[in-house]
Amino acid sequence: METNKTLQLLESHPLTVKMREEQAAEILAVRQAAFESMVLSKDEAGRQAEKIQQKIDKAMEALEAKKAALASAKSAVLTLQA
């Protein structure tokens, strides 16, 4: 019984309360930093995806230009053969 009273006094002691508040603040700061890191990672992934998409778009444009040039050359050959 005496142990319970001692524990209750210890739990309610101002230093214990202060230590718990500081610990909670530290945990909150770590969680906030982790969240911000995750958000930054997502933003960076978005930027990388955008760059990749731009490269894909340029490659597709080049491919379309080559297809058009090939079709034009094919048409010219058919015209010459006729």
C-alpha cells in the first residue's frame, strides 16, 4: 500500500510532470519531422515523375516526327515508282 502512495506522489511531482511534457514535446517534434520528410519525399518524387514525363513526351514527339518522315519518304518512293 505504501508503494502505491509513493508511486502516486512520484507521478504527480512537478518534475515528473515536466519530464513527461518534455518527452511528449520531443515525440511530437520527431513525428512532425518524419511527416515533413515524407511530404518532401512525395514532392521530390512528384518532381522526378514530372521530369520523366517530360522526357517521355519529348521522345514521343521525336518518334512521331520520325514516323511522319518515314511516311513522307515512303510516299515519295511510291510516287517515283508510279
